[in-house]
Amino acid sequence: MSTDRADLEREGFLAGVRVLELTDHQGEFAGKVLATLGADVVKVEPPGGSSSRRIGPFYRDVPDPERSLFFWHYNAGKRGIALDLDDAAGLAEFRRLAATADVIVESASPGRFAALGADYEQLREENAGLIWASITPFGPSGPWRDYKACDLVHLALGGQMNYTRYPTKIDGSQDTPPIAPQMWQAYHLAGDHAAIGVIAALHHRMSTGEGQRIDVPIHQVCAVTTEMDVPTWIYNKVPFPTFGFRYTPGRDGRYILAGLQVPGMGAAGGFEALVDVLKKHGAEADLADAKYADPAVQASHADHIQEVTRNLVMGTNMEDVWHDAQLRGQMWAPVRKPEENLDDANWNARSTFGTIEHEDVAAAYRYPTGRWDCDAVASRVGPRAPHVGEHDEAIRSDAQTRARRTLTAQPFECAPGYENRSGRRLPLEGVRVLDLTWLLASAGGPKIFSSLGAECVRVEWRDRLDMLRSFPAVVPDDHPNAGEFPRNVNRGGYFNDTNAGRRGISLNMNEERGREIFKKLVEVSDVVVEGFTATRMERWGFGWEGLRAIKPDIVYVQQSGMGRKGPYHNYRSVGPIAQAITGITELSGLPESWPPCGWLYSYLDFVGAYNCALAMLTGLYYRRRTGKGIYIDSSQLEPGIYYTGTAILDAQANGRPYQRTGNRSPHVAAAPHGAYPCDGPEIAGEGRDRWIAIACMDEVEWKALVEVLGAPVWACDPRFATLPERVRHGDALDEAVASSTGSWDAWELMEALQARGVPAGVCQTAEERVERDPQLAHLGWLTELPHLEIGSFPVKGLPLRFSETPAFQGGPIDRASPCYGEDNAYVYGELLGLSDDEIRVLERDAIL
């Protein structure tokens, strides 16, 4: 085992790991995440620089490849070298660098490196420990392998745009299309998954010395990142409603998400606490009347209560009242713009932002630099993004002196009782996770660990079950097993999808005997992960100090809403709250004068889950390199802020607040670039509801679009003669394109456009992704797993392809989610050695 603890504490979790990054805008985020975690990321660019240097906004709004704020954000913390891979000398230099690299991350078209004679299979002959991560739009094979895409098209095909839309006709007369959230969300999701895959592969290499290839299909990554729609279709064969949140405008014209109530997650004090908030501002109206103490009266007067709450919000400014509500346990949040988090007390108390010097423009700017807070190992802050070829000589010199070094550690020792029934070699075999998560934002982290081979033991108690057990979808009453197992907490389809591959036990942590048993569980575990409010574990005596007193080398990942450190540690959060505060809600919607559209599902629950998995992997990596335990204070919100860095830089460098742009492409010239109606069923009051996303980045794509649409007369309009003119007349162009797409079947139009090289994608529903999408079927995105009560159903799997240790969503136990307490006999009997009589007594006394 390596003993370079000082290096890790000084330089980051991945200190000593060399990454060669050969990506454009599709993959730069992956390198950014690895650099933030301490890896030495070397950006390999062509001599003229990466194409992402041409993406705005630009410093002082002057286009310059060294002044792209997009490039600054996505490439901070990296070094850079310029190589021409189409030149023999440049290719030879790349091979020399690859011979001593640990990781290569690339986003080239499938087959590009094989054609150069320098793909993974060829380079692994010189470097057996090489890890190669390939980020592609649709994967290395399959019917859509060569389809063209962009962020807009990925979000359409992945299902996001079906759930980022206004709930009704906003102005009473105009239908609005689905709105793609801005700020490159598809590539953020792919980058997070690539980083997860790389660190999982590093674990495998530490045990075996063996590298591997990881494929990251952006389409599949997007397709798994929607919420209840896929389980609802799988279990109930009905579409999930595309409902929308109503954001209430305040006195200052800004919006607040107020009065959000989540079933099963009751606010402290409930209605009484809400009245306290209203009273503080003199806005309680008649709600203090004693009759409202009756829940039945509250339910029958729900519209009135909502109206009173709305009146308070409309009479205050955005930031005036939400703190009062949160302090009383109410889930309220301001709908902020990304840059409005810069001066927030909570993020300034944490490692969320760091200052990076730009000596080339004599300035310094604050970047989102922290995915979590960790006292033992800090995130890397800077340096600024490299200039083209800035580090050529230093990197060449490093390559001549750098020895090929594979950090090694003892393979994970499988604890008593561990078994792998998956039939696969998995990278985290032998790891045991004590899992106290719930909902998706934390529970999604152990789901990924299960797919990588860890044994995750989920701890629950019947008095406060995970509400996902009762969320849609629920296995229907006419299911073949419904008679034997009537409707109960084990039939939740969304829970099954989120918790596949895990064991489950019941344990009453509120009782002293329950806490004593929990201590024994910690002793036989490697990782403890939890998603409670920030101080819950401490009140049980199991904060960081308590856990490491039990087991000094334990990895403890705490995934709360807004973090343990900071003044918001007691604030409550779910996806919509997190999205509102971080600026993610503001990324979706038509230009101002319209309210934000936002996300109609908990997008940051998924992002939080991916961040949780990343924290668990890096914490475990730290332990294997140092032999020490570690505490990571993660939150649901910080990765959302991390996603908005370009807007935050734009506000600082150019004084420009973030502005919504609908489906327009604000920083890459493209027109048309939007969602257009197609032929489809009539929906009462809303008309047709079939849409296709189309993007034309150049004249070739434009001419192909015109030809496919039958050369309509409007295409000869001089306003559409050039790309700059089409961008300038975007409204007229959208109307013209829509007039021609409306008679097409969406799928036929997509196929016709893609055949001509035009990026296009159907705004897919869950039904289409499950039943029709041929690429997802080819990628095997769903895995059918057996469940004790309901039989076999498919669940979404990890969207990564490992060449040597393929992930499996059934985990080492090859099954779906656990029934309540399903594994009590195994965990308490086999692992802890309790007798049957002892277990029966604990069950009788409501401890188990």
C-alpha cells in the first residue's frame, strides 16, 4: 500500500494520477472533475487549440481562443500540450506520453484512434495498467452509433425535454415547446459518469495491476437520468404526467418556490410552523383561527391556504422570507440565478468556491471548485486553464523522467458472508457499505456501488420508511403475485429501481440496543453513507468522531441537503428546492417576462446521487492509499453550483447576469436550434404534443434540412440566407420550420434528417425509450432482476461499459431491491453471529 498521505492531503485525492485528456466540449467536464480531485490532467490539443476555445461567452466579449470563459471553466486545474495527431511526430509524442499515463479520457468519433493505430488495444500493449475512458454520443456500436447530436438533441432523446416544459399555455393563447435546460447538462452528466468509471477502474487496477476500457454513451447517461416516468411505464404502462411547478413572483419580480410539501417528509411543525412564518410577516389572514388545527379543515381549504401563502410571497422580495420558512422546517427556496450564490454565507463557509488568478488579464475570479467539504483532503483550486501549448516543454520533460507507476494496495478482503452470485468479476468485490440513505439524492450513490460489486446493506425502520416505497409506480393489484402479496411497502417500482442490488435490514436506531447493534455493523463495514438531516447521526452518537472511535479506518460520507458545515445545515432540501437555490431552475425557460420553466422532476436528486457515489469512491481510494479513515461532508446542492460555472464567470468578468434563452444556442452559432411540432395525438386543451429537436451548425446541415423538408418556399427568404442571418431572425425561422415539420411523424423526420447528417432527435417519452429506442436496447440499458415478492422487472443500470469488470445492477447478490427486513437473518445471524433466539427477542422488543 502506498503511504503518500501527505501528497494526498496537499494535492488532492488523486495526487500522482496522470490523465491525458483528448476531448472537446463533450468530455472536458470529465477531466475537470478529475483535476478537482487532484489528478494531473494534461489537456492534449491540436496546434490551433481545442474547438471549445471558440465557445463563448468571452472575456470582455472579445472572441479570442485564450479568452473563452467556457474554456476557462471547464479546463481550470489542467496543464496543456499541443500535438498534431495526424502528423507522425505528433502521434509518436502522444504514444510516448501514453506509455507512462494512468488514464486517457477522449471524446473522438468511434474508430478515430483505431485509424491512427493508437487506440486502447494497441496502447495497452505498452502500458498494461492504462485506463481508457471514451465519451461518445451514442456508444461505440449500435444502429445510432454515427448519429449526430448536440446538448439539445441529447436532452430530447434522453427524455429531459419532456419534463422541462411549461405546465399549461402561459399567456392563454400560445403553445410552448419543451425547453432544453441550458449550460451543457448532457455533457455534465456524462463527465460525472466518466469520473465514476475512472475511479472504479483505479480501484480494480490497485488490486490487480490491470487497466481497462470504459465506454460512456451520452445518450444512455441522459436516458437513465429521469425520475418516475420509466418505472411508471414499466410497472403500470401509463405515461407519467408532465406536471409543472408554479413559481410565485415576489415584489421584486423574482420568483420563489414556496409551500412545497412532499408526502412522507412532513415539515417540522407542519401547518403550525407555516402559520408562524405568516404571522412573523403579518400575513396570516384567518389561518390562526382554531378551526384550522383540524387536518380535515386544512385539506378542504387547501386552495385558500395556498392563496394566503402566495399573498405573502408576492408582497416580499425573493430573499426576504425563505430563511424564516426554512428555520421553521418549511421547504421554501428562492429561484436564484447562478451568480447569486457567490455571496451566500453557506457556500462561503464551505469549500464551494475558490479564487483563481488570471495573471494574463491581471484579475482573479471565484470559481465553483468544491464538490463537497473535506477537512482531510482539499479540492484543487486552479491554476487557470492553460494557454495553447503552454506546458509543452514541461510535459515532454516529465514524460522522459516519469516512471510507469501503478499505485497498488491489497485486494479487498471479502468479509465473512460476502458472496458474488452475479457471475462477473466486479471492481468493488468485497467492499461492504452500511447504507442509511433514503430518497434518490443519497440512495442513488449506493445503487452505483452495488452495480460495481459492493455489498450494500440498507438500514430501515418501519416508523419512518423511505417514501419511495409508496411513490409511483406501484406494482398493480392485478399482477400475478398481487394475491399472495397484497399492496404493501415492498411493491414500489420507483423504490425498486433506485435500490436494486442491495440487501435490506430493519433496525430501530432510536433505542439503545439498536444503537449497540449498529456499532457492530460499523465494525464489519468499509463505508458508512447516510442521507439524513445534517445532525441526525450526531444525535445518535454516530457523527464522525463517534464512527471513527468504533472503526478508525471507516469511510464516512454524509449526504445532506446543504451540508453539515455552514449556517444552512438544518435547512431541508429535495430536488426542486436544490434546483431553485443553485440556479439550475433558472437555466430552463423562455426569456424574461416569462417565468422560469425549470425542471419538472428532481434532476439534482440524480446529480446528488452521482456526487455521493463519487465521494464514496474517492474516500475509499484515500483509505486504500493511506490506511486511514475519512469523513466527506457532501451536499445535494454543491454539484449543482459546480455545473453553473460559466455563468458565474460571465457575471464576474463581464458584469452580465444570467439570462434565459429558451431553446436558442447562446454561445455556439446554430439556427435552427429548437424543438418543433410534429404530427401526433390531440390532447384536450393543448393540441398536438409531439416534438422533435433540430440543430443546424453550418451550411451543409442547413441545406440538408431544407431538402428533407421538401425545399419549402420560406427557405428562399433572404433573412435565412446565411447562418448569422438565421441566428438574427430566429423567431421567424422557428415559425417557418414549425410550419413544415408539423405534418411529419417525429420518428420518420428524425431518421430522414440523421441520414443526411443533421443533428435531430425526438423528444422521447418513457414509453419510447423503453419500447422503441433501438440504441438503448442495443446498449442493454435495462436489466431484469428478480424480486422476492413481485417477480422479475427491469431496472435502469449503470450507463458505463467496463471491458474487464462489467458493471451489473443486480450487484453481487443478483437481485432487485430488498423487501423490508428481508436480510435480517443473514446480516444479524451470519455477519454478527446472533442466535435465532436472540433475533426473535429483538424482533419482539421492536429493535429489529
